[in-house]
Amino acid sequence: MVDRYFFICMLIDVSCLIYAAFVLLHVRHSTMRESERGLFHWMIVAYLAFIVIDMLLVNRDFGPLALPGLGLVTLTALKRILVSAIACLWFAYATYRIDAPWAHAKSFRVFLPIPLLSVVLLVLANLETGLMFSFGENGQVTLGPIGILSVCIDAVYLVVMALGTARLLPHEPSHYRRKDMLSVVARAVPAFLLYLIELRFPGIFIMSIGYFITIFMEFTSIQDTRIYADALTGLNNRRRTDEYLSTRVRAVDEENPVCLFFYDVDHFKQVNDQLGHIEGDWALQIVADALKQTAASCDGFIARWGGDEFVLMADAANIPRDVLGEPNPRELAAFFDNALASHSGQQHFPEPIRVSQGWVWCGDPHADPAALVKSADQAMYRAKQKTYADIQRGGEVNGDR
């Protein structure tokens, strides 16, 4: 009976390990923003480490592996810390995923690691006190007098996420967005419930299944969002951009404005006519690669607006500063120009690719997203006119500089 249980536990963990590795390899191709992709990536890494430790502990309890006392204590402590790390990463990921207004507040960055650090300190203290968890004569883990405290600390992430989402829902006009926000919070519930069950019955190893369910549902949702991806460039498409702008603009204020950039490839028709449509598509992909590099530098949202037009939206806090310490869109525009030249050269595109760009600031949560895009488009058009007037000054005048 023990052998059968050991086989089942190992089969589950190995299956979860393989699936998590698969997700880790494929998440880089998603259309998520850099911040979301990075947090989801590290959550999967933490989950992989959790599974490896879980497999070692299963082997120790039911298999042939013999662990010394110190090894058992160390693995149990690491597993407990990883549980909190995954909860922290999920909370941060979900916050950016639903575009919560508090994601851009300094207080969020201060609060985020506090519960995790609290658990780490409790685990380290437990090595001396045994107040959090201890081991019976058979090596089974039992909760100590303050063991439930660490559980409550982990629950803070889920509770704060749920309460914050509940506050946002009445002000969210989009039915799709409300459903998505609720789903993101709900996906953490299976992992937390199975976590509680495993704590109550230490002899069973089912926590990995809870995390698997959470990751499976979220990755499936991410895959479904490919309807929001542009097939040629892999960027967000117009549909996704409309929804994102509508949500993001409502979260801005004068102290936390955003900057919307609008891009248009110069003389793109000539590229198609002289070089062919295949090379035209190639040029758009090079522009998209430069935008991806630019967005990664400022944690921006990027999309193909249509044809040879693109957009990027970035928070003021993430835009490079000028000598006076103020966010300066010109610096980000210059970064894009350099990235475009670099990618064009590396891919040996037969002609120089020039892109006009314009930008506008938005610090009014009541601003009309369509009017915002139009203003950025007009700024881009002014830059394009200057470029056409004197092509030699293109690197200096793009973006109405």
C-alpha cells in the first residue's frame, strides 16, 4: 500500500514538473507585458523548486531515500519559504494582470515583500525554537504553537487581492474585464485550499496539485488571449489595445501620469513597392523587435495599432530622466531609434528603416482614450512632416522633438 502511494505521489510530482517546465519555455512567447511575464516566470521557477523539494520529502517518507535530521529540517524550511514566495509572486502578478491602480503606488512595493519576509524570519527562528513546526519520532511534520500564524500571513496576499478586486469591480464597466478580474483571484483558491489540507494532514502530499491547477488555469487563460495578439509581429493587437487603454487611463492621476507613444513607419508604401510585401512584413517585424526592447526597458505596453502603425504606453516612473531628474520621453524615443538601427543592422535589412514617433502625456483619469490616441497621432504626424522636410534631421525631430 505504501509502495503504491509512493508511486502515485511521484507520478503526480513528475507530471507537474514536466508541465511547469513546458509552461516556463512557452511563457516567453506570450503577449504579456514585461512585468507580468517576469513575475509569472519566477513563480514557475519557484514552483519547480517546490516540486523538487516535495519529491525529496516524498522519497524520504515513503521511498528509499534516507535524509539526515539536518537535511529534513532544511528541506522542510525551504518548502515553507517557497510556499510564501509563490503566494507573494502570484499576488504581484495578479495585481499587474488586472491593472490594479495600487500597482503603481510606492506603498505597494513597500508592502509586497513584508509578509514573505515575516515568514522567512519565522522559519529561521523555528530552527532554534521549534514554535512553527517540529518533527515527531517518525519524522512527520507537526505544526507548532505559532504554526497557524504563518498560514495567516500567507492568507494576507489572497485576502488583500480579493478585497482590492472587490473595490474595483463596481467601477469596471466592461463585463469581460470584471470576469477576468474575478478569475485571476479565484485561480489562487485551489492552491490555498490544498495547502491547508496538507498542513492538517502532513502525511499527504497534495500541495503541488493545487499549484498545478492554478498555473494550468492561468496559462490556459494566457493562451486564450492570443486572440489579442497580432499574428505578424506577436504584439498586442488593436482589440487588446482598446481594452487596455480604457482600463489604464482610469488608473492615472497627476502624480502618476502615463505617456502614450504613436509610431508610423516612414515611406512604408515605397518599401512594399520597391522591395516587395515579404520585405515589408520583415520591416514591420524589425520595428516590433525594437519596440519589444524599448518596452522591456520601461515596462511598457506595446501593440500594433494597424498597418505600419504602433503604440507604446509607459508610466512616468519608468521613463528615463533628463539632467533635471524629470521623465523625458525624448530619452525613450532615442532608445527606440537606437534599438531600431541595431535590429535593422543585425538582420541586414536592405534599406534603412525610419519611424516617426509622437507622444502625449495623460494624468487625467477621465480622459477619452480615443482622443488620447488622436493627440499622439497628431504629434507623430508633425514629426513626420518635419522628417519629410529634412530627412537628415529625422533622428532629431521624431516625436515633435
